[in-house]
Amino acid sequence: MESKPEQKKDAVYNHLLKRVLAGHAGERFPSEPELSKQLGVSRVTLRSALQRLAAQGLISRSHYYGTRIASTQKHSRRILVVHDAAAGDAITEYIFMILNTFEHHLRESGYSVENTTYTFLQSMEKISKNFCGVLLFGAALNGWEPFVKTLRASHLPVVYIREDHNCKVTSIFSSVGADMRRAWWSGYEYLFSLGCNRIGTICSEDARNKQRLGYTCKELENALKKAGSMESAKLIKPIAHKDFTSGLTRLVRDEHPDALYFYSGYLAAQSYAILKECSLKIPKDIAVLAFGSGSSLLTPSMSAVDLGYRHWGIAAAELLLHLINSQEQQPIHLTLPYTINNKESTLCYKLKQ
């Protein structure tokens, strides 16, 4: 006599539970199709049992790395996220996009996530006792090298978000990021293809530009000259956040660029009101392109070199789960793709071609 659905789910769960208890940390299960065939049950029934085991902290489920026996008990299934973000910070806006998908993905796998900043870190011993993995932002950029050294000594699995171009932390920890230098230059190539030849570049100070984009202002100027865009080479403007309104106003009124390329989506969004005050219409009078992420909520919608930050969150979660459950020792580095997200803020120029 065939079991009722709930009885069948319990039977599969008990079978897999015995398998987990008899196995070892990091041991990988067969794929769902293969396992359901072995057990003679549907994938719906199998998933129900796997979800119960994941919720109990006995297995880890990952799209990239499959299902593995967990190496941690439920009480220590906590992930620590360390960052230096402040609300409204143009440099660290990306953190919130990444964290959204990172936290969601880990909670679905039975983990909890706690956020903190470097300021509140005091005891490495407490971190080692209470957390089984760490997601790290910005440590190489903000004078927290001693913390990085101590974290390395703890032997906790760590994934570093590689938003900067060249980062020494990646020689120590696994990382997720993009080829920032190539991605940044692709924005110019896109604007060139639309016929823009007086591109105003809104960037940061040299140290930050070099870290994030791979260029100092002088190096960027030389690269634009080499590409034949002499006018754009003259319009590279590092503008401090506090001087953003006045600096951008002077640039558009004095230099008359046909496009603006912002190293931050946050600043690009702020430019809309400033350009309106200058009686400039986007994109009729001037094109706007952001680096990192754009927005469909603005009018006109904002074009961007889209780094896909939400995908970074998923990839970071998958990688951290893999490190926790496989006890991988060598750093793993994931370089994710970027895209040109063509929206209305550059549409006028595209139509001219």
C-alpha cells in the first residue's frame, strides 16, 4: 500500500537524516534529479525533506555548489557582515544592494545574518565563537588592516566584496567582484558609440579613483587622449561631495559637455535636479550615464554601466556557504559580468545614429 504524502515525506526525511549523521562535514549529496531517482520519489517530496534538514542546520543547499552536509551546528549558523557604510554615502551605496540579496539567500539556507561596522568590533574571540562566516566590505580602504590580520588568524571563512580595482585583501580571502577598470572604460566606449565627444567625467579624488576604477585622473586623461577624445580629456572633474552642486553647475555652464559620466549612481541621480536648474534637458541637451547602477524610477530613466550588484550578493552567499561546508583553504575569486543598461537618459544620442 502506497504511503500517504506526509508519510512519504517523513520517510524520505528520516532516510536522509541517517545519511547526514553517518556522513562527514562537506560531503556532497547527489543532484536532486539523481537523488529523487535513487529514492523513487518525486522532486517535490525530496525538496520537502531537504528543506527540513536545511532549516535544522544539518545541510547546506547552494545553486552553485549543490547540497552538502553542514560543518556547523544550528546555534552557530550566524554570518557576520562587516562594512563601513553610512546612509546616503555616494561611495558605499552598492553595499545595500548587495546585502539585500545576500541576506535573503542565506536566510533561505537556514542562516541568520548580523550587520556591524568596524567601529563596533572589539573582540575577535567573540566573533570566532558566535559566527561561522564573515562577509567583508572595505577593510583595505579604511585603515583596518589590523582587523584583517586578526580575522585571518581566526580561520573563519571570509568572502571579501572586491569593489576596488586592485586589493591586497584578495591575496588572503576569497572574493566576489568585477573587472572594474574594464567596466569603467566600457562606459566611455558606449558614449563614443552614441556620438558623444565632450564627455564630462565626474569622479572622486585620485586615491579613490585608483582603488575603484583603476585610474588616477592623469591616467584617465592620457587614456582618453589615446582614444582620440581630446575634448573629453579636458573635462575630468574630481568633485567633493560637499561641492557637488556648485562644481557640476560650473562644469555644465562653462564647458558645455554633451554627456556626463558619473562614477556613482547616487551622484548621477542628484544631477537631475541640478541640470534642470541649469535649463538642460536629459537627454535632449545632455546625456547622463552612471557607473555601478542606474534607475528606472527616475524620469527620464537612467542609463548605467550596470555591475549587477544584486548578483554579487547571491554569488557571495553561495561562495561563503561553499567555504563553510567544504572547509576550502585556498582563496576563490569570482569575477562577475557587467552590462550596459541603456535607458532614456542616453536615448536621444542613440536615435541620432
